[in-house]
Amino acid sequence: MSLAAFLPWHMEKAHGWLGQRERFAHAWLIHGVAGIGKLQFAAAAAASLLCESPANGLACGRCNACAWVSAGNHPDLRRIRPEAVALEEGADAAPESEETEAAATGAAKRAPSKDIRIDQIRGLESWFNTATHRGGWRVALLYPAQALNVISANALLKVLEEPPPNTVFLLVADAPDRLLPTLVSRCRRLPLPAPAPGLALQWLRDQGVEPAAEWLAAAGGAPLAAQRLAQQQDQPCPAWLGQLIMPLSAGKAPDVGTLTEWLEKIPTPEWIDALQRLYADLMLAGCGAPVRYFPSLADAVGKAAARAHPARVADTAHWLSTQRAVANHPLNAKLFAHAALQRVVLSCQA
């Protein structure tokens, strides 16, 4: 591990925020659009709060506390996240006792949870009752906050109603409106802005991502999301998307069968996300505005939007958003992809 650092577009915000520690709230909700570096901001903030020799409010990177945070073993820092997220980060998904018990009984290990469970919140109690290591802050970093279920959210709410001394909670979320309102009310909100396009483009180029402008557009202006897309895909605009929209722009039907076979090989959430971005572009083009996500398809999208009925396009865009919520559980992925493509074609016909 390495010590998290604030991204260039968050430096000014970090300096202003961390410079007010004498009046620091006990719980902060750090929120903003996905892919702009909210978790990195929160992790860098945690390191700064725990640092023993902060420079202008930020972690020095040289003291013992910074070394412990970098190594992932600072006693006054806890990360609360779903087991599935912990696995992705390289941490152990389940306690050794659970592994041993499963092996002894011959039972199958349960799938890593995608929720933050109540036992994770309750497990903090002994930590709260222990003095901080150097008499400074204790930091609980919780992410993504929308992974809290109703039970664990209520358990956390009780903690925040009577917060432990010298403890700061940093909750990270994309959308605060998806959280329990009473939980949000117990936190000070810290909105993080998306970076200016020029700054985001320069950062992407520094990371070796090219063509930076197209990747940034595909991610809706979120540079970390653009970097992830560039690692996952061969090109900013998936080839199948062009095969879908080009015929529609000419008033013809695309080859749904071939496209279905194509989509069957792609994770369902991935191609639904791409269709959602395409429909955002269709609605923008229908209003005479520039497309946002796929500039390479701007001409075809404009022609397709001119042929389509706006109400049908909006209705299908809404349908895609509802399907995204259950995208990981289609009963038949191929049939679902075929049905979705058929709906797309119908919505773009005059």
C-alpha cells in the first residue's frame, strides 16, 4: 500500500476543510458524482487527520503515523466496507474462524456480502472504548455508504447520536438521497466537485490514457472512471454500439441477432451502462444540445434522434435505469439482451 494523496482538483478543498480541525464535526458525508476520486479524498483525509506532523493540514508522509497508515495497520484507523469490496482491494473476505468452521463442517463458504452488515458496526464498540494510540484522532472510513442496509444504517445512526470522543466518521457516497435521511442528518455534508475538463484531461494524459478526450467523454467527465474504462475496454465507444446506432440513423433495423451474441459475452451491467449513456446522448441531441458521452457517434446519434419519438426515447431511458438495478440477476442473459435491443430498436423508429 501507499499513502493516499489528494488529487489535483481536490487540493484547494482539502486545505480549506482540514484547516478547520478545531471545529471539526464528528461525522462527514463526502459525496459527489462517481469516478472523481471521493474515496481517495477520504483516505487522504484520514491519513492527514492521523498524521503527527501535518504540513499545511495535510499528511507529511514521513512520521510513524503516516508509515502505519501506508502499511494498513494504524490502530486508530478502521475501514468499514462490504466483504466484496474488501476482496477487490486484496483484503481477507471472511474471518479465519468462519473459514475454519466451514472447512470442518464441510459447508460451502457463503458468497462475500455486498452490504455493510450490522456486525461490522457493532464490532467497532470495543475500538471506541479503547484509548487512541497517541491521544489524537480515531478515524472510521466507511464506503460506499449506500452499501449500508436498513439494519446496519440504524445501528450506525445510534452511534452517531452519541458519538465516541476523539472519533471522526468519514462516509463516502455517490448519492446522499439513497441513504437513510436520519443518517444524513447526523453528518456534515462535504460535496466534492468534478474537475474542470482541462485539469482532468491533463491528469489522464499523465496516467498514459489516450485518447484522453474520448475516454473522459465516455465517463461523463469523471477522470478516475475514465481511467477504469480505459483499463477495461479497447476503445472509448464500444464497437457494438456503433453497429446498433448506425442503421437506426438511416432508418434501418440493426442485426439484433448478431448484436445479442455480442452482448452475451459482455457483463450485463456493462452494456446497460453503455446503453444508458447512449440514451442520454439521444435525448441531448433531440433537444439540439451536443452529445456528452460518445462524440464519435454524434452524427449518427443526431440523425437517430431526429427520427425517434422523444417520449419513446425517454420511456426506454427510464426502463434501462430500472433494469440496471437488477442487471446482476437476469434469469437468461441472452434473452434479456435480445429483449433490451428489441426495445431500443422500437424506441428509435419513427
